[in-house]
Amino acid sequence: MSSPPEHFLDSRPRTSGAPGTQGMRILVAGLTGQVGQGLLEACHASGDDAPSVIGLVRRRPRAAHIMGESVTQQVVGDVRSAGWGLSETDLDQLGEIDAVLNLSGATDWTASHAALDQVNVLGAVHGLDLSKALSERLGRPVPYLSASSVFVAGLSDGVVVEDLLPPNVDRTPYELSKWTAERALMARARRTDHPLALARVGGVVGNSLTARTTRRSSLYQLVSRREEDKRLRVLPAQRGARVDTLPRDVIGESLLRMLGQGRRNGFADWRSGTIAQVAAGERAPTLAALLAQLESMDTGSRYCVPRLVPASRSMLEMVTRVGTRYVRWSRQTGNRLHGLRYVTVDRVFERTRFAGLTGGWLPAVPLETILRVTFDLHEQHPTAPVANLPLGRFQ
């Protein structure tokens, strides 16, 4: 995905205080993905307070300019393998590790159950086993932070709590893989009292400053460009539906703050497992407000903003779940149908525990920033007034 010009202005309020991760050494899987890139961007923004990152990479080490200056070491492995594929020699070379982070994930919503489970379920469980193995080698607990998704909620509306959610037949294979991973990790952490934090990440868009992104969000996929042959002219949604998205660097900062706060209290709040929803929560805009603001900001009329059509939860389930189960769509159409689930439901993701795990800090990003990043909209600067010219020559 090409990167848009670096003319995006960040209008979100800057928070004071550092994450508190200076001197930490963290082993991270999934650095080339959207959330992983956001973590590296947050590390760069943290300066001297940033942790030292050891990146787990598949097949071969990446070039230094791709991984960034925060990555001080790379180790080849695979989250789908036991122990992430690391040998005893690899573990010896890692040295001191203060935390293990699993940011890897299969996010193609049209992928098979098997492909999703290999990464999203087995990869997550293998990461917890690795953190426990490192704990035994180092003689101290090595906490484990694993990225989940707020969309384990399926089509549940209302308030989504920061706890394990009950079974539900309406989950897609992607949602089911993340839900299964959560239950497996929490069960293991409760048996062993191992420090574990599950970060349920909401929708992810590009960097809040540069708009760089590795993939387009579900929101972008549902708003057609005017030059497209098949425009999406209507969008079924519940009344009051909210769109919960955050820029990837803000999510990265959130994870660093969770690590820093955990470090301050010896990760006591992570013992036996905890769940935090890294999301906009009650500050997430409604879909109606978002589309109206997009229409006003899209001065070049590049996008065909769809008209909202009231829909019930059962209708959304029929369109997204049944429609993808019995019909073989293209990957683009299938992902669009799945994307409906993430922007058309009236719900709020609770953030109380998230605030507690960051020392009271919560991200707040203006709607204008989200739209500029998502849709490559340029910052509009006021036109300078034209000086009054003498009219004598025209008289």
C-alpha cells in the first residue's frame, strides 16, 4: 500500500508523561503488521523512554530500515510452531526478556477456519507457553501481552464488557478464532497464576501523523470511490451504530502504557489473566455523524458516501454471516460484507479496566483525524485574504 504525503496534521491532544518502559527488553511477534508497526511508531515517539524491541520474524531477518531503530535484535521463528519455533540456542541468545508480546494475527476475514486458527489460536497459546518457558529460565515471571479483538463480541450490541464473552452462533470464523484464543489463554493463566493481559484492539487505521498504513480499514472498504463501477450506495446499520477506530500509533502507545503501568506494580493486575479493550469506547462517533463529516471534508468529491438504511441485528446477521457462508464471493466483496459487522452495530466497548491498566490514561482522537487518516484527506488551510487593490485604473 503506497503511503500518502506527510501533510497530515495531528489534532489530537498530546498526553503528558512517558509510558515508563525505558530499559525494558521485549520480545515481539507481528511487527510487520498494522498493530506491530504502530508499536514501533510509538516507540520512536517515546524517545529515550522506549523499550528495546527484539523482533520475531519469519524465514529471514528484515532490513534495519524496515524494522526501525527500536528493534535491536531479530530472531527467526514462527508463531504457528510450539515455542514460536525457537531453539534452546535461540533462547540463550535472547538474554534478558522483560515481556513477550504477540501482535501477530490473520486478519483476512474470508480465510478458512484452519488458516485463522493456526495463527490466531495456536500462535497465541504458543506465545504464552514461551513466556512461561522464559520465566523458568530467568527465574522470574515474564508477562505476556497478546492482541485480541473487540470483535470477539460478534454482533452483540449495547455495552460490551471487559470479560470473557459467552458462546454465540453468529460469530464469523475470524471472530471465533479470537474468541477461542481468549478462552484458552485465560484458562491457562488462571491455572498457573501467570501474568497475562489480553488487549482487545478495536478498528485500526493508519498513523495519526503520516497516515501510513499496511492495510485499509473496514470503514474504508465500505465507502466507494466515485470512479468505481460498483458503488456501495446504501449501508444497512442499526440506529445509533458507532464506529470504533484508533490510529495504529495510538494503539501502540496504549500497549506501551499498559507495559509501563504493569511494570510499576510488578504486573500484579495481570496475574491470572486480565482483559482490556483498547478502543475509543464511549468516545467513538456514530456512523451517521462520521459519514456526514466525511461528506463535508471531502471537498474534492472523491467518495460516494452511502445512504444509511435502518437495519435490525437479525438483518445484519443475515447479510454478513449467512451471506458469506453460502455464497462464494470475491475476497474484496467478502471482506466488505464482514466489514459491515464492525461499523453498523449500536454498541459501546467498555474501557474501565483499560484505564486502570494504563494508570488512568485513555486515548482520545478527534473525528477529523480519523477521517483524514482513513480517507487520505488533506488538511484544509484557510485562504489568505486578498489585499485591497486600488480601483483608480478602472475608473
